[in-house]
Amino acid sequence: MAEAKTTDFQLESETLDSGLKIISNNIPDSETVAIAGSMKAGAICDEAGMLGTAELVSRLLMRGTKSRSGAEISQQIEELGATLTFENRDEVVYFTARCHYQVLEEVLRTIADCLNEPSCAEDQIAVARGEIRAEIKSEEDDTRSVAYKGLASLIYGDDAPYGRDTLGKPEDLGKITRKD
């Protein structure tokens, strides 16, 4: 019988001058880097009448920056053999990436560009709005989703951050502008 290999976690933590906190775990035999990060900017930050802002923004982060188009970003990530995703959650906008250690700097630069310089182009806002509306409509036909939303509403209340859908409301999505 093969012996199970255990990994000792030796987490290291560092806070940069910018306030960014980095927690790492070095696995000597691995050449792959896994990155996970978050910012306090999730659906909980959406203002009344503007529900869906965080979802819209999270979908726009990889669709272009002030210096690169969404296609250029996607092509670069693919050519590096890396992955990169952004996702809206209740309390945070979350991102993950995986790459070979030799391209880590380029992937980190791309993440920083997406987070700090998103273009939020009008055409991409329209596309993302349509995607979100379609997803909301799809969830209306999903029993599990309807039950979860109903339970959250009962527990937290319709207007409480945890009682509402992170996707937002279809009627609010049309009000959200590039400035928002």
C-alpha cells in the first residue's frame, strides 16, 4: 500500500507598505504558484437602488484596462499557461490565479493592471449587464437557487446585505453607469 504524503504548512505572513497582506506557503517540490486574493468590495457594498454594482465591476475587471483590451489580457494569460478569474461574493471581490513560478511577475502585473486600471468600456458594460440579467433569469428556474434566496431573505430580511442576491436586481442594473 502506498504511503500517504503529508505536507507541512509553514505559513509566512508579510504586510507591505501599501497595506497589502501576503500570506504564503512554500512547497519546495512545486513549480506552480496558486494565488488567491480579495478586496472588501463585494455585494455588501452595493447601495440601495444600485444592487449589482459589485457583480458588474467584477465581470469587467478582465475585459480591458487603460492599456490593454480584454482580448489582449486573455491572450497573455493563455500564452503564459496561467489562469486568472475575478468573482463577486457577499463581502469581497475575490480573484484567483495559477501559473508557473517563472511567469509569476507577469501574472502579478496583469492582476494589478486589472484591479487598478480597469477601462469599464461602455460596450463591455452592456455585455456584462446582459449576462447578469440572463443569469438572474436562469436562477429563477433553479429550485435550489430559489430556495436558498428565500431562506436568506427570511433569515436576514430582503433589504439586509446577506438577504439579497449578489447578482443584484434587474431593475437596478440599468441604472448603473460607468462612473459608478
